[in-house]
Amino acid sequence: MRVALFVTCLVDFFRPTIGFAAVKLLEAAGCTVEVPRAQTCCGQPAYNSGDRANAKAIALQVLDAFEGYDHVVAPSGSCAGMIRVHYPELFADDPAVLPRVQHLAARSWELVSFLVDICGMRKVSARWDREVAYHDACSGLRELGVRDQPRRLLASVGGLSLNELAGAETCCGFGGTFCVKYPDISDKMVSDKEAEIVKTRAAAVLAGDLGCLLNIAGKLHRHGRRIEVRHVAEVLAGMTEETPPIGVRR
Amino acid sequence: MLATSSTFEANARAGLANPILQRALALMQSGFPERRRLAIERLPEFEALRDIGESIKDHTLEHLDFYLELFEANVLASGGQVHWARTPDEARAVVLQICRSVDAKVVTKGKSMIAEEIGLNEYLEKNGIAAVETDLGEYIIQLRHEPPSHLIAPAIHLMKEQVADTFRAEHCSLDPARSLAEARQLCDEARAVLRPRFLAADVGITGANFLVAETGSSIIVTNEGNGDLTQTLPRVHIVMTSLEKLVPTLEDAATLLRLLARSATGQEFSAYTTMSTGPRRPGDLDGPEQYHVVLLDNGRSALLGGEFQDVLRCIRCSACMNHCPVYAAVGGHAYGWVYSGPMGAVLTPSLIGIAKAGHLPNASTFCGRCESVCPVKIPLPKMMRHWRERQFAEKLYPPVYRAGLSLWAWVARRPALYHATVELFSRALGWAGKDRGRFRSLPLANGWTAVRDMPAPEGRSFHRLWAERQKAGARR
Amino acid sequence: MSKAREQILAGVRRSLKRGRLDATRETALQERVSAHQRNLVPARAASMDHAGRVDLFVAMAEEVQATVVRVASPAAVPEEVARYLAAENLAADLVLAPDPGLDAFPWDARPLLRIRRGRAEAGDTVSLTPCFAAIAETGTLMLVSGAGTPTTLNFLPDTRIVVVNDRQVVATYEDGWDRLRAAGALPRAVNFITGASRTGDIEQRIELGAHGPRRLHIIVVDDRQKAGDGEDE
């Protein structure tokens, strides 16, 4: 299968390791992976700020950049959700473009659910001796139904045990611009998330969305906690030796 | 009711800093969601019923004029009266006129959000009529001169010590040495204090969870029995309600009732679900002599046929706010008006204007939990986004924010420039943060770094690294 | 006020981008109402036989703090009432619904029960009524107002006793609606009562007896033997 990687702006800027982990996993699943150069962002910041015009312009750019691939895969539930669920809504009143958009949406996926549901991946060969907690990022969970797939693959990681996080499905308080528009409320939400993570006694916390991970890592570090924060793809791809956890220097 | 929604940020901060409220909210979070989950587990058809509930409400809204007329005809046929009110003023005037017509001195009230919306209690008091709230939560906040903070549990923001303090202060004729340490004692005292007021009332005002067009009936759903005492004992029963409460048939009501209690409190059915149709019949030994329905519009008809129509499906269960992490952080009073939580974030701007209520649809991460628990599948985040679109179009956002967004979008539409910029900034920030791996503070990011560290980027952009790897691979 | 009515209806139609519905459409809607079709009905009680439904009714009612006793014949009802009041340490004063259906019980056999027939008044502590139907799916009593069944009996006294005849147990609310329609004109009030009065308004702690009755005692009379064999399933 010819897969195009939707890098996401946060991965591109903050943590390319996640992009490379995604490529490694996709290739292990038998896909050929390309990275279209003309991609920048999915347009969610504009969309969620009510700027439909810019959201549409960026979406059209995505549409063109990702033409012709069997599948489009993003290591992020929120970006994949934007394309899969919200692009058709953005162009609902645009019959000229809508069919192309729906076609793109139908072949766009969040990474881990793509590996399990489409590629049929059942296990990985990675090893990581850790007790981990897993946070379910909201868009992936509620827009795309990503819940069992990461747990399934994590269960196959050698030496890894998963401590279920109470309130795993509760929002961490990132919400894109929300965390800077309403910092007090965001702080409360991420503090609650931190408290739940600490309660699991896990040595690491994982999730499938870098926005959540930056938020959670930032909070844990502010309080001096030594809990490792990584994207689930890094662990599944066995790349935990190559890059330090989020927010930790080399 | 006076709105303080425009000071949402300050309200929220006050809520976050209030330890009693935070304890109360923690109790709520450990209560309602779990009970709802257990109730739904016992009903395998719940998901299917959500779809049906959604379609019943949609069908009714699409034909609302027909069902309103049918409802009215059936109310009249059963001996009741219907009053149509376009605005809060008209609704208040009708209620006053009915009260005056029977020389009413005391009015008891079952819980009615419509009555809150139009400020009915203050209006009646100003006109020399005592309005007594009888729902325990409403009674408590009436004594404290506070607005409700939740759709079904108006006093949820209080702990029992505060209720005890209020009762001591207000129930002056009782023995000051009495113990009020337990919720049981507080309930018993409220029951004893309110019983004579029920009996003395000239008029009883309730809300309506549903109006049934087929029979001209109103349905209230309570657990205390106060709504029933309110509507049965006085000479006059007034139903304060709004247009969108209609459902076509008794069977449709049964379907929605199966969704309501489970979604609200996790009960199989509320203790008292009562359907009223008209005044007492010849031969009845009790019941009101007059039955009035006040149908309020106040902006509902304007929501039909537009992008906010779906919020009119709301059956007032409160599941959305019970599951909302923002509500759980700041409490209901932060929203500043009658309706709080996610449904309040959508409905309030439509009733008091987006200029005043602008914060409400913005104070959301769009986590989507509200929509996932709504018994009638209202797409709440989508409608909050529609409000944001209105604000954007009407330039209601701060100029700095708009400028930042425009600049970012301008660059994002130019991939080559974007990639160069990302590479530049990730190198710069990666270099600046390489010693610690994160920043304790960062210019322009104070909202973030005030309370958390900012992880440093790895120092190269993915696109550049990928391009380099491709070139290296091609050379091999 | 009719100006308000016309403006509101006009506003509704304007928003829905149409005028008044035409006669064909209105007839179709009226037929939908008249047909009052059932929507999806949960299998919980609907899939059971009658005996199962009665058992379910009892179990669900007990879950919501009603006490339930099953007696084999109407003759046992006054005795059960006397027993219950004594067990609860309540005075043997009760107000009974005037409903003639209650005449059939041998109250004379329990002369120590001080019985008044009528509506409830402020000082009443115990009331006893029949019910219209008993809904198995949630242990819900369906009571209707009428000359023989004043509504105040359901709410004023602190202790409620309801006599349910086994044949009144139905599976679902929809079954209740069907019986109601068959009984003729709608009563002023239909009360669906599920358990005792309660509130969670103080710290989410459930307390019974908020304003309505604190105690709900249900006597299920199973007199199928008396009624005749093979009458129901």
C-alpha cells in the first residue's frame, strides 16, 4: 500500500522522532511511505477559531498534496479527525469539491488504528521494561474510536505493563488555543490529569497526540516529576533508546 | 435573571479558588457519571433509544407549528387555558394577571428554568406576591439569594455546612441549639418548614419536561414530590414552559422518559413522573380548579431552521455538564446565567446575545464528551464552533488574536516559507533549550509557562530531516 | 394574547422557511398522532411472561426502597396493613381512597384500624390507595386521579400503602398508556411513582422523604386462583 504520512505541525516542529517512528511502523506493516512536501498543517487552529475561510484554504492545500495515495496516515487523532470528520463538514455546501474531500476523508487515518484495523497488525517486536499509563486523547477517542488499538499493541511490547489510568478519557486541558485562552482552567485540568498519572505509580505516560503530551510533560516537569512522557509510536517502534523523553535533554 | 457571563474569566477564577466549591464539584464528578454508566449498562437498548429520541425531537421541531396548535386544542378541550408569550415581559405579565385574578398572596414553585430565565420570582415579589421555591436545592439558593448552578441540582455547589448555616440564619423561629450536622436533619427541617407553605399556596407554578401534543398534557419529573404538591394543592396550576418541550404522543414521551432519568441521575425512573391534563374534573376531591400553560418563545422560534436548531432537542437532563471537565473545574455560576455547562454554552448566546456570552462557547477544548453522553445526540462542540464562526465574522475576537491567527494561516498556505520558518525556529528554540530540554519561561508564551514547562524542540524539523535522509538514501 | 400566538406561529414557519402545512401533510401528521405507534420497547419486561413480570416489578420496586409484600387473597389485605403499621410503629390511623375497589377488602375484620375515606388532609400520616397499573420494567406504580382516587393521597401522608392486583402488573409504560386510553377520558393527573420521595440535593447523598412520602409499602394481591383457572398466562 502506498501511504502518505501527514506529519502534523507539532511533530514537525517539536519532535520529528514521532514522524520517524510512524514511518518505521508503517514500513514494518508492509507499506511504502512517502511524505508530500506541500503539507503544512491540517487547518484545525483556523477551524476551531471560527475562521472557515482559512481552514478551507488549508484543507484544499492538503487535498492537493495528498492526491493519489492509497491512504493518508497521521500520528495524531486530532489531525486525522480534522481530515476524516471535519473536512467533509467544511465542504458540505461545496458540491464541486465535496466528492474529492470525502474521498480523502475516507482514506485518512490515525496511525495506531490504521496499523491495527487496516494493516491487521497484532503485535510489535519492541521491548521496553516499564510500567506505563496511557492517556486517551479526546479527538482520537471520540471522533475516531481509537481506544483498544493502542492497548492491543502495547500489550505486545516486551517487558511493558499497562496501569490503567483513572479518568484516562478525561481531557488533559490542551485543546489547542484553549490552553492559552483560558490558562487557569487548562491548568486545573492538567493538574487533575497529573494527579491521576501519579496515582498509577507508572514510570511513563503515553498518548497518541503530541499536543496532549507537551501539555502533560510540561506540567509533570514543572513539578519535578521524573515520569517519562513519550508518544505511543516511539515505544511501539522500539525507538526509546534513540531520543530522550519529551522535555528531557540529551 | 441578570447575566454575568461577560465576566466569565473572573467568575471562573473565583470558582477555581473556592475550596468549598472544588470539594462539591469533586463529589459531583464521582457521583453522576458513574451512576449514569451503571444505569446504561442495565439497558441494552439505550444507544438505539438515543437515536429514536433524536429523531422524535427533530420530527417535532420540523413540524412545531402543527404540534403547538394540536397541543393547544387539546389543552382547551380538557378545560385548560393556553397563553402565548413572545418575550419574558409578556410571560411575566400573564402570570401576574392570573395570580391577581384569584387574589393570590402566596405562590409555590416547582423547579422551572423558564421561570429563572424571565426572573419571575423577583417580579412577583415586587408585585406583592410571595414566591416560595419548594425544590430543596432551589429553596436553599432562594434563601441565599444565589442563582442555580446546575440544571437539575441547583445547590450542587454547596456543602452541607453552608446549608446548615443558611437554615440557622433564615429559620429563626426554630431552636438555635438544634443539630443540623446531617443531611437527614436538613431535609427534615426543609420538609417541616415548607409543608405549611404548600398548604397555604393560592397558585402553584411548575415547569414542564415535556408537553404532549396528543393529549394537551404537561409532564414533570421530580424526585422529591414537591412538584406534585405544588400543582395539586393550590386552586390554580400554571405550567411555565417553552415551545420546544413538545412531543407528539404518549409513546414518544415514554421513549424520552427512558432516556431522561438514566442520563440525569442514573436512576431507572425518577420517583415522581407526573402527567397533568387540565383542571380538576367534576367529582374530583382535589386538584386545581384552573390549569394554565404559558408557552414562552423568547428566541426559540428564531433558532429553528438554522445552525443551532439541534440545541432545541435538549431534554434538560444535565448529562453534558456532569461530564464536562470545564464545568467540573469552574462550576455552574461561572457561566453567569441560567444555563451552564455545554448546553448553556450553546443556548445562552442565543438567548442573551453572543456579545455578552462570548466566552462560553470559547471556554471549551472540544473534547466531545458532552456530545457523547447527550441522550438526544446534540452536536454541542459543533454548535460552539458555529458561535466562534459568528464571533470571527463579527470581529468580536481581540485584534492581537486575530492578527496572530491571520499571520499563522498566511504562512501555512505557503509550504516553502512555512518549512523554512519551522526549520529556523526549531533550530533556534532547540539550541536555546538544549541544556535543560525545556523552558521554565518563554517570551510570548506566558499563558503556557506560567503553570508548566515548555518542552524544547529536538532542533531540526521533520521535513528537513526527511529530505536529508531521502537524499542520503538516493546517493547510496 | 392572540397577537402573540399568531406572531409566534408565524415566526416558527418563517424559520422553517415555509408557510402553514398543507392539508395532506396535516392529515398525515394527525394520523401519526392517532396511530400513536410504539417506538422501540426494551425487551427487559416485554420479553417475560406474566409471572416473570410480577417478580420483576417486585424486585425493581424494592430496589428503590419500596417494601413489597405478596398476599394470596384480598382477604389478607387488612391484616397485612395492620401488621405493617405495627411493625413500623405507626398509629393505626389511615385515610383510604374512596374508590369502591377497596370496599371488597374485609376492613371490618380489623376494627382497630381507624379508617377515613376521602382525600388527604394536612394531618394525615398514612394513606392507602389502589393503583391503575404496575409497570414491571422499573417497578413503577401508575396511579390516576379521579372521584375515587384523589391525588393528595399520593403525596401528603408520610406513609403510602398501595394495593396492586396481580392482574394490574404490565410490562411497560406503553402497556400502561394503552390501558389508560381504553379506560376512557384522560384523568387530570397520572402519577408514575417509583419508590419513596428522595433528594440528592445535599452533597449528592440520597435522603428519603424530601416532601413526598418517606415510606412506600406495596401489597401485591395474587388472587388468580380465586379469579378462575386459565384466565391468564
